[in-house]
Amino acid sequence: MAALWQRPERLLGAAGLCRTARALSGKSEYDLLVIGGGSGGLACAKEAAQFGRKVAVLDYVEPSPQGTKWGLGGTCVNVGCIPKKLMHQAALLGSALKDAQHYGWNISQPVQHTWSVMAQAVQNYVKSLNWGHRVQLQDKKVKYFNIKGSFSDPHTIRGLTKAGKETFITAEKIVIATGGRPKYPMHIAGALEYGITSDDLFWLKESPGKTLVVGASYVSLECAGFLTGIGLDTTVMMRSIPLRGFDQQMSSLVTEHMESYGTKFLKKCIPTKVEKLESNKLQVTWQNTDLGTEETDSFDTVMWAVGRVPDTKTLNLETVGVKTNSETGKIVVDASEATSVPHIYAVGDITEGRPELTPTAIAAGKLLARRLFGQSSELMDYDNVPTTVFTPLEYGCVGLSEEEAVQCYGSDNIEVYHAYYKPLEFTVAERDATQCYMKMVCLREREQRILGLHFIGPNAGEVIQGFALGIKCGATYPQLMKTIGIHPTCAEEITKLHITKRSGLDATVTGC
Ligand SMILES: Cc1cc2nc3c(=O)[nH]c(=O)nc-3n(C[C@H](O)[C@H](O)[C@H](O)COP(=O)(O)OP(=O)(O)OC[C@H]3O[C@@H](n4cnc5c(N)ncnc54)[C@H](O)[C@@H]3O)c2cc1C
Ligand SMILES: NC(=O)c1ccc[n+]([C@@H]2O[C@H](COP(=O)([O-])OP(=O)(O)OC[C@H]3O[C@@H](n4cnc5c(N)ncnc54)[C@H](OP(=O)(O)O)[C@@H]3O)[C@@H](O)[C@H]2O)c1
């Protein structure tokens, strides 16, 4: 016994020592330990610290299979929303340069884009955000560990540094916010060896050149959109429908616009192998399921955008009994973000059935901290979450798609108001506005509550963000009609929607 007290670590090891300390004192080192320093985890940790609690956050970035790594802040900051939106902006500026000539600007030709300049500027900004997050944690007295965490026991996390050094940390409550990573289609020969994902694209020092983007959802269409916009030969390979889960009429308009903008689409095609040619080009083979043929082409870059996977396996969740969905690998949580283990919670992309969006992860993390430490009982409300797909012509929406509304209420009970409109700024620039479209899905009963709003056009995110408040508050069609528009804007067209789909009348907006 004496020996144990003198040299306990020899007999117990660090984990045992940690557990013993907790067992003897009944106390953990931290009130809250958050695993994952991304959108949800950082928000939760900072909010908990505001209540004077002792909080720690672990963040560790496993390099991508191509070796790309980054700093603190998670997916959004480093390989998601932020670099994506900035590169989208680079592409929009290219279109603005074309418009500018119609407005009298003399721009000497040829106008060219230099990837390395854009990438360096974006990467520098991202690095400044990494630094900002570290400073914020320090200011709020949240202890940050750059280590990879996994469960050792229900209150102890085993952390591993890059150099392989082990640390054990105990906490009363633990929040898992470890997000997800891009999926590789491992059944496709050469996919892992030669392909990249969005984890690499934003950190490339040199232009990706002629690029094939496989997949047809948010990540694929947004990346293909800005690559086309900065002048690269870009192809999207789509095995089924675009933007699954979104309103399909709107989704088709998005891809139609992308095609007219210069993005090539290989529809109903499934990749089968990727090989490296002597020229260093990547030869991709695919099945065209419509024609039943095998086709090939060569590209400089192949990017997989075939979905994201949660990395729950390495967290050692089974040891502590945290339940995951066996199909998706995501953590099962209840309305209070509680897992199957009472003091362990999860927020953000790692959780089953939640939107994979930064603002929902942040809000869920903050509300969780308030419930845990601030005597709040407010739950996160995942209804009517607005979102925008940042394709060259943006698509923003909130609420139900037309298909969902029909499914929930029946087509006889919904009214769809719609309009094709021309943004004023497109007129002088002689831009085609064929896909500038909006529709509002309402209940047909007297009150006509708005169920969904969909908008394709410039600054869709800015437009939908405002209307989202009204829809969250239960706005009705008559209330929207009483809303005075701001002239001349695209958003004002929403306040003027009066043609119903049912009427079959021409929905093209004419005049002012
Ligand atoms: C290309 C792209 C564009 C996107 N664009 C948008 C957009 O425009 N708008 C939007 O709202 N959303 C967008 N998203 C989604 C958004 O980025 C995510 O929903 C959001 O980042 C999820 O936050 P999170 O906290 O759940 O996880 P993350 O932000 O992924 O953070 C998880 C963190 O945990 C770390 N980690 C993982 N395992 C461990 C471990 N064992 N120990 C320690 N640390 C660990 C990870 O390295 C990471 O830093 C985009 C995503 C992608 C990929
Ligand atoms: N602007 C934003 O807010 C934004 C931007 C980017 C990402 N995100 C978030 O990130 C999440 C993940 O987006 P994601 O685009 O990565 O994934 P996703 O929504 O899961 O879409 C995956 C796409 O890849 C296709 N696919 C899957 N396996 C394939 C295979 N083996 N071969 C060919 N195609 C395949 C799918 O086609 P099928 O439809 O046929 O299955 C689908 O088009 C989204 O849910 C979103 O919430 C948000």
C-alpha cells in the first residue's frame, strides 16, 4: 500500500492514476470537456466558460489522405464555409468583370485568374481565424489541448499528441463535437491514391487545372461552380439527381444555370476507376447508366464530393456505451443532445438526424452549455433552418420543399406562388435570367401559413436570411403581401408574388 502512495504511476499508469484521483476526491479536473474544436464544440466550450465553469476543449486534425492539415476551428473555418465562400466570391468577381464592360469599364483583355494568389490570400485569412479562435479560448479561460481524444472510461479522455504522447483528462460532463470528414469511394480503384476531396482543394498551392468533381450535392456543386467561375475546365459527374433533399424544381434550375455558365455535366454516370497516365493526367473510367456504355476522359484533378462520414470509430464509444446509428456511424442523441450515457452529450455534424450546418452546430452547442450550467431548459429548435447553396447563381431556401409540402398536406391543400424575374443588374449587363426564379409554398386554408420559401438569384443567402425570421414566426401569405418591398431589389419580388402554379398563368415578372 505504501508503495502505491509513493510511486502510484508505476503501478497504475497515467489513466489509472487519473481515475484513482477522481475516485478518491469524487472530483474531475474539469466541469466540461469538449472533444472537437469546430463550430459546435467551440461555441459550447466558450458558453460554458461564461458560467464560470472549468472548461477544456480538445482539437486535433488528422491529416487528409493527401497530407493536408490545418489549424483550430473545424471544418467551417478551414475546409468548409469560409474558404468556399471566399472562392465563390473570386468567381463572382470574374462575372462582375464581364458585366463591368457593359457599364463602361475598360478592362484590358485577356482577363486571367491566378489560383496561387487567391489561394494564398484565402489561406492567410483562414490562418488569422485559427489564431483568433486560440485567443478567444484564452480570453474566456478555456483550456485548449491540441490532442486527439478517445474515451478511456466514462469520465476520462485519453489524449494523444502528434508525437504520440499520452495524456489523461477527467471531466464531469463531456461533449462530443468531432464533426465529419469527406468520404472516399474505396471500392473505386485509384480513388484514394489519385483523388482529392474538399479537405485538400482549398489548400492547393497550384491550380487544380481540368477538374472532375464526383457527386451532385452542396459540396460538389459549390466547388464545381467556383472552379468554372475562375476559368477552369470543370465537369460534374452525377449518378442520380442534383441536391437530393432540396426542392427538385429549384435544384434543376441550379444545374441548368451551371451548364449555361460553362460547367459540364456527366449525368447518370458512375465512376469505376482512376488511373495515372504517363503524362501525369488522371484517366477516369465510368459507366454511363443511361446508354449502358463505358466512357473515359482524362483530368488534372479528380475531386470526390460523395458525402461525409463521422469518425466515431476512433472515439472508443463502445467502451462507455455511447450508442451510434449502425448505418451512418453518427451518435444518437435526444432533443436535449444527450447520448445514451447520462453525462455525455453530442452536437453538430457528428449527431444523427441533424442538419450539417455551422449555425445549427453553434446554436446547439450554446444552448446545451446554458442547459448544463445556466439553469436554462431551452432546447434547440431544428425547424425552419434556412440554408443557401453557393452555386454561381445562388439558391436559398427555408422550410418545406414543394415535394415535402405535398407529401405532408396533399396537393389540394397547398398553394404555390411563383415568379420568374430579372434582377435589375442583369439588364444592362445583358445577362441571361432564365433561371432567376422564386416560389413560396403556402397552406391553402384561409390563414395561408407559409410552409416554404425558395429563391434562386444573386445574394440568395442575404435574401432568405431576412425572410427566415418571418417564417419562423409563422408568417402567412396575407402578411407577406402587406410587407412593403424595397425597390429596386430582387427580394422585393417575394413581396409581390401573386401568380399561383395552379392557375397555369405566365409567371414572368414584367415591368417595375
Ligand atoms: C466544403 C464545405 C462547405 C460548407 N459550407 C457550409 C456553408 O456554407 N454553410 C454552412 O452552414 N455549413 C457549411 N458546411 C458545413 C459546416 O462546415 C459543418 O456543418 C460544421 O463545420 C460542423 O461543425 P461541427 O462542430 O459539428 O464539426 P467540425 O467543424 O467538423 O469540427 C470538428 C472538429 O473536431 C476535430 N476532431 C475530430 N475528431 C477528434 C478527436 N478525436 N479529438 C480531437 N479533435 C477531434 C476535427 O479535426 C475538427 O476540428 C460546409 C462543409 C463543407 C465540407
Ligand atoms: N452551403 C452550405 O450550407 C453547405 C455547403 C456544403 C456542405 N454543406 C453540408 O455538408 C453536408 C454534406 O454535403 P455533401 O455534398 O458532402 O454530401 P451529401 O449531401 O451526402 O451528397 C453526396 C453526393 O454524392 C453522391 N454520391 C454518393 N456516393 C457516390 C458514389 N459512390 N459515386 C458517385 N456519387 C456518389 C450523392 O448522390 P445520390 O444523391 O445519388 O446519393 C450526392 O449527390 C450537407 O448535408 C450540408 O449540410 C453545407
